[in-house]
Amino acid sequence: MDARRRITNPMAATNSTIEGLTIEKLVYGGDGLAHHDGSTVFVPFVLPQERVAATVVEDKRKFVRARLERILSASPDRVAPQCLHFGDCGGCNYQHIAYECQLRHKNDILRETLRRIGGIHWGSDIQVLSAQPWCYRNRAQWKIRSLDNVAPEALAPSQPALGYLRANSASICPVHDCPILSPLLLRALLALRRGLSAHAPGVREFEAFVNASDTKLLLTATFSSFPSDPNRTVERLRAQLPEVESLLLHDPARDRMELFGPGFIEYETRAAKYRVGHFSFFQVNRFLVDALQEYVAGSAEGGRLALDLFAGVGLFSLPLANRFGRVIAVESNPAAARDLERNAGSHTPVEVRTEDVERFLEKCKEKPELVVLDPPRAGLMPAAVSRLAQLAPDRITYVSCDPATLARDLKALCRSGYEIAQIALFDLFPQTFHIETVARLARSR
């Protein structure tokens, strides 16, 4: 019988334990990969060369997912996690790995993904840029659920729970610590947790963002039913968190919002000062924002025209304006585009376009010297790759948060007349499997 179909009923092996499983490598997503009885097995919270016992939780025709039960033979790179919630909370994947080893494994995963998906055999160095691996996040999102919807915890049955989603689950892990948060975000987490029962019963989520100096908060409270006395809700939140600069109460189901404050905070980098609103994106690692900005835009060779596509609030657009006669910044999110327009106000070479990148490229008739791309996780649409090839910019800098879609898009761009000049890995998300990559390309024909 074909070993890949060793189980006719996939559920038959669920809850069985595999003893002496040897982990071969880490893969993108946080798991370790092993093989057993003809199947590929994925296990979280392990390290290469470790021997483990793992219980099957999902058995598919081509792979098995398992839960780590015991470490039979530990890697010398294994360390004690700093967070008591690690392994239950779904936020971190690598706290059991010494930080320098995390970087090495991410480098290996990036190279393997480029080779496997993109056919890119990158033989040169990948520059790795890292910083303090703890207290780095400037943004956090906390879910709120009643204890009926989460696993039992040491809380009163009537008290709602605040925390992060559990790994591979829609329930939450109530938390009272998070060592990857900035100090102010951690204080906000603890204050909101203490005062949770006093808030309106309809609150479902808090999202908080801090400025560069970690002294001011942008806070969004999302409700399933809007509070009957919003002013009272705001008074309580401000009493708990006097650092709140702007507070938004939001009921998405009824499309109702009430704003208390300016609607933004200012985030200052070495290159510029940015207005960042409640629904705008900004890079989350407060220790690497400047380095990323400098690598992508601050050191770019200048010219007549640069395009900043998926521009957000203009993190790269503003420093590009110091090197180019014109910068066209394209952003489809209306909230981010409004912030972008305000941020670009004093930088006259920056022209803002509020539209989809694909639509903009269809109409664009000018050839830029440089195109900066910072797409969402899904990467580029095929039409965008094709149109970029027609515009034929001299250089492309691609900022990616997903190695798989980066590999796919680099393969297409290389087929369209580009070659990769440099690859850098920015570890914007220590203790997690996430990888931020910057690839510089030059036109070869």
C-alpha cells in the first residue's frame, strides 16, 4: 500500500502519540518538520535535531499535524521562554529558541522558500538587520470574550477575559503579561484588564498604537453594541490610561463611530514626522523603523521620478522626496491616504494618488527610475507585474512580509528583465515566525 495513504480513515490516527520523532528543520509558519511512517509531520515549539513525542491532532492524506507532548532529546539552542503564556497564546512561536538561532533559522527558511517557490538559488549573503528582541511592538490588538467562550482560567465566571487568540483557535488566551510589547502598551494591557468589568458590556476589542517615544496612545475600542453612555465610557478609559491622545469608539455592524481627540498621533522617525490615524498602517517594530526606512528610501540613488506603491502614510515617500524631483505615492486605503496627504503637505515633490495600485499602473505613462513596492501579504497581482515590466523602471525595491509571495513575484520580475542585486532580512517580529524581506532589483535588459 502507498505509504502516503497508510490510513484509510484519516481520523483513525487522531490522538495517537508518535514516540521518538526526529525534527529535521523549521518551516515557515512556526512548525518543525519531520517524517514518520511515510507522512510529513508538522510539530510546533520544536528545534531541528530534537527527538520528541507528539500527539496527532489532524491527519490528512499528505501531512499530519501534531501537538508537542515531550522533549526526549533537546537542542542546545533551546532556551526557557520569557512569557508564561507561551505555547497557549498564539502570538509567539519562537520564544523557546535562542535569539541568534532564530535569525539563522529565518535566514535558512527565506533561502529555501526563494529556491522552492521562485527557483531562485541565491548564493550571496543575505544581510540580516535586527535589534532588541523584546519590548519592540508599538501596536497591539486585544480581544475580549466572556469565559463561556474560552478555556477555564483563574477568573470569576462573570468576568470577561482580555487577551490574544490561542494558536489555531477562535477562542482567546487571557493574558496578564506580554514581553514583546513596549512598556506603555504593556501598561495599557494591564490597565484595561483590571478595569474590563467596568466597561460597557458590548466591547469586543481594543487596538492600541504608541508614538516613537512611547509616551502617547492611540486607542480604538470596538463594540458589538454601542455604549448607551459613550461619554462615561471615555471618562473611564481616560482615567485608566491618561496617556491616550485620541480615542475612537467603533461599532462596525452599525457603522457607528464617535471620536474623542484629534484622530491621530504623531510618530517621528529620523527622516520625518508622520501623522498616523486610527485605521492607518505603520510598521510595528519601534526599534527598526529607522533602519528599514533608511535602507529602502534614505540611501536610494536619486533621479527624476520615483513611485511609492502601497505607500501607507508615507514612511518611504517622504525620504524619497529628498532624492527625487517627483515622488508619486499610491495608497488605496482612504484613511491611510488622508494621513499620507497631510504628511506629504510640506514635501512638495510628493503627489498622492488614492486608488488601487493596479489601476494606477494601467494609467501610468511615465517611466520612473525607481519603484518601491510594499504590498500586503498577498503580494502583487499578475497585472501589476506585467505593467511594471512595461514601464521598465531602472530599479525596483520590494518590501515583503511573506516569503512565499515574494518568491513568486521575484520569479515573475526576473522573467520580465530584472535581476536581484541585494536581499536583506529585517527581523521586525522577533519571537515569531514572521519574516520581513527587502529585495533590490536592477533592470538587466
